Amino acid sequence: MSIVQETIKKLSELQKQTHSFQMFVGFDGYLDYIQHVVKSKDIYGQSTRFQGITDFAQHLQTLAGKSGQLEVSTQEVKIGGNAPILANALANLGIKNYCLGSMGFPQLHAEFKSMHTLCELVTFGMSGITHAMEFGDGKLMFSDLGTFERVNWSYLKSIIGLEKIIDYIAKSQVIALVDWVNLPHATDIWRGILAEVVRPLANPTKHYLFDLCDPSKKSIDDITQVLNLISEFANLGTVTLGMNENETRKIWLALKGLPLSSSEADKIDLQEMASFIYQSLQVQYLLIHPTTYTIVCDNNGLYTVEGKEVKHPKVLTGGGDNLNAGYCLGVLGGFELQERALLGMATSGAYIQNGYSPSIQDLLAYLSEM
């Protein structure tokens, strides 16, 4: 039986069990303005957008020293941030979760009230704002992160309460800590969780998923500190560190002590990088997800799992968060590592193809076409 067939079989059997799963997700939150950049308009007012980032970049170059105006077309305003998107994707798969994030304060912003009812939302501040400009070959995200400046561990304890945070994590089988890059005090928050929640709970059955996001603007020292901290979590439970291809190259450079702007990483095969990163850390699992395949590592070795390219994407922003949701479903359901990777890719692919986070039935339909 192929990995796809085996995963479909297990997923079909799992459907009635997801109500017993519980996760914890934190700690960001944005309002995402999904936009296209207008290239031209005809005499009837019909717009043509920039299809590719290269085309857009070439246009920007023509404006150097001259200035210029660009029109953007907002396609929708939606919940944003790794934590809320991940939480909502988990809920669509039938997984209850506590989502702690900056989703409006003191009341939830209206957009977050549309989230799935399986998400128990705990907000502690105003949302960040992201203008996500989407192209056929990628996206450019311009974010205002000022609201996160005061969000450190002491602040979270003062707003939410330490006892509540302990209770949320104690009740959760998987804890997802995401968006380290954009939260200025994320290392402080994660260190606080380790010291005041994880160590006192002393529960080695917990699984921790970490997603740093693009570390390009961080220093090598910052990256080294957080990787060492993640390894400490791995001494008290099971850890998966997830990253996309670009993030993998940056982490490899940081571990080598090379500038993050170095082109040295472009010369190295991604699998070789994955092996080096895994051997440099103490985590149990490494999850690397380029566009059409995934690399996973554990103490038995490195595996490559093939996915499927979505030729006509309806949405790009949030693809990585949906991949994490599918992977976590696999963790909760006791799937093998390669099957978890496949579930992650299928959840992301179904989201990108359909424009919304899939249910398990949607996921089964997508997998049947792989």
C-alpha cells in the first residue's frame, strides 16, 4: 500500500476521534489585507495586475529617483497571523484549540469573531496589520508590528494570568509556538513558558511545534539563542521545528556562523542542509517544506515526501500555517512521520487550491487525487 493510500485509510478511521484532541496556539494576530497591485487600466476601467514579482520589481526600478504612485486592489480583509490562521485550520479539521493572540482589545475585532467555534480565543492586545500583495509566483507582505512591542512574558501574565496559561497548556496534547521573528519578545515569552509552565508540569508526553518564520532581520546571536531554547524544550517533551526553504537556508547560515545575506547557502543541496541542521540541534523532528515536497528528519534518518503542485492557487497567504495544521493532525492521530508530512502538504494544497482551510472530508478528496 502506498503512503497516500495508507494515509487515506488512517485518516478515514480517525474522523470520529478528533473531538478528543486539544491544542494550544500562540501568540500573534493580524488583520490581513489581501491585495493585488494594479499594472494598468483600459479605457473601460478594467484592471490588469502585475502577475509576477519579477515584473513588479522591474517596474519599481523605473521609479528610482523619480517617485511614483501604485494602485492596490484589496481582494478581502481576513484574519491573519500564524496563530489565528493555524488555529482556524485546526478547527476545520475538527481539533479544539486555545488560541492566544493579539486579536483586538479589550474586545475581539469583528474579523476574528468569524473564526471556527472550536477555537477558544483569548486576546491580549490590538492586532498587527499586514498588506499581503499576492502575485502568481509568490507574495510580498508589508506588516506594521508596533502593537507587539510591549508583548513580553510579564505582559501576558498580567493580562491573561499565569494560572490560565498553565491550565490551557496542561489540557493540550500539542503546543504550537509560532511567529518568533515578528514578536520582539518571543524568546522571552518562550523562555517564560519553559520555566513557569513546562518544567512545573513535567509532562514528557507533550509535543511542541515551533515555527520561527523568516529570520532574515534577526542577528545570528538571536537565532542561536532561540535554537538553544528550543533544544531545552526537547529535553522535556517532543519537539518539531518547521521551516520553509528560505528559512532553512537562513538557519543553515546562522548555524555556520555566516552572514544571513551570504550566497553560500545557494550552493548547498537542501537535503544536505536539513541533515546539518538536524544534527546541530537536539530536537526530535525537523520539518522542511519547499513548494512541492517536504523533507522530514528524525533519529532514523532523512525522508523526502512528494506532494502536488497547485497550478491555479486561489490564495497563498496562510499556506504554511495550514501545512502545520495537517502535520499536527498527524501528530495527534499517531501517524508515522512521513504520513504527517503528507497530511501537512495535502492540507496546505487543499487550502491553496480551494481558498479555504479544508475539513477532513476535503482533505480526503484532495489526497485521493494525488
